[in-house]
Amino acid sequence: MIREQSCHKFIYKLQSKHLAKADWNLTLSLSAALNNKNDVVATGDSQLLRWIMELNGNEDIDSKVISIKQKLKILRKMERCEEAKKQIKELYKSLYDLQYQKDCIYLIMNSSKDYYRANKGFSVNGTRYRRLLGTNGGVKKSTITYVSERIYDEIKKRMDNDRDLNKRLIPAKLEAYQALICSGSIPVSMPRIVIVKDCNVSWKEDVILIQDKDGAEPEMIYEKDYEIDYCDSDGYGSYS
């Protein structure tokens, strides 16, 4: 059964000119980025984000987000007092901190010069980033995906999936294929396969055989007690 859609994640989406102005070492708090909606995007679940959460040990983020939202729902119905306002503020901070994925960042290139400089590496809030890939839709809008140096090697290893790195490939086609890890997706359970022996049955029946040889007119022959062999399990499928 397909799992319910997961919660949205927040990712920084920054203009390269802002990084260039900060000498490629930008400091930008989450609260400041959220106030400027152009600096943050909400994105659905993808294989890349699932890998990042797995590497960070945050695979249960959905249950935590649901729990916080339920608490917020209760508090908003209560009479507003200073204590309730304080709790709501703290819960929203916890909620945003959970949804914010700092190990991934989108960078909008304002110039080709910025692109080549960004690919040498840059820092945001003390985290160093490396170029991962450009998605088909992202490249059209001059947007490239970067991940933190801390997880880059493992993400790249999983993307390559034990392929022969000595085999020459067209870079654009390879990256377009690898960019599928950034597409919104919902994981499904691994299929379970059962192998069973054929169920062969046989019986006798009166039949009419039709034979067509060498382009001649079909010939019908009546056969009494004709023996029929049948594999009962042929073509069966099983779903769970």
C-alpha cells in the first residue's frame, strides 16, 4: 500500500549574487530566510531528501511534525495568554527546524562567472557545499542543486550505484537521469515473490481438432477421449 504523502521540507533557494557579495561565506538565519519567502522553498519528498534524512538519522520526521501540529492546533483553540503565545512560538520554531534541510541548497545563478565560482565550493551558516547536479527544470531557470560536503561522497556513491566509472557517457544525459532523485516521489513497499511448482492437470475429452497445413483449407477431425494436458498455474500473479 502506498504511504501517505510526507510533510513538506524547507530548503534555501538563494541568488548567487548574495553569496558573491558575502565573499561566498554567507550567514543567513532560518527566521530571516522565512521572512523573505524568495530565500526558502517548500518541497515534497524525493529520493535525495530521503537519503539526507537517513544519513542524519531523521527518518521519523513526519511523526514528529504531526505531533507538533496537533499541539499547535490545541493551543490555538485555547484562550490566548502570554504562556500560550510563548509555547506556540517555541513549537513553530521546533517545527521549522525539523522541516529545514540544511544539507541541500538551491542556487540561482545570476551570471556564468558566479556559476564557475560556486562550483569551487561555498559556505552558508558555516556549512560547506559542493555541486551535486542540475535538474532538467532547474537548469532552465539557472538553478543548480548543491549538498553539504559532509554527505556529498555518500550521496554521489548512491547516485552512481556501482556503475563502471571508466565507461564514457554523455554528461548531459547522465545528469538528466541522475536528476530523477530530486523528483517528488512516494516510496512503496518492496515486492514479495513466491515461487511455486507448476500445477499440471490432465483429462480426457471429446474434441474437434482443427489442422491447417501448408496453406491448405483447414481440416476438422473429431477425436473421442482426446487427452488434454494443462498447466493450471500458468500466468498466475500474486499481490500483497
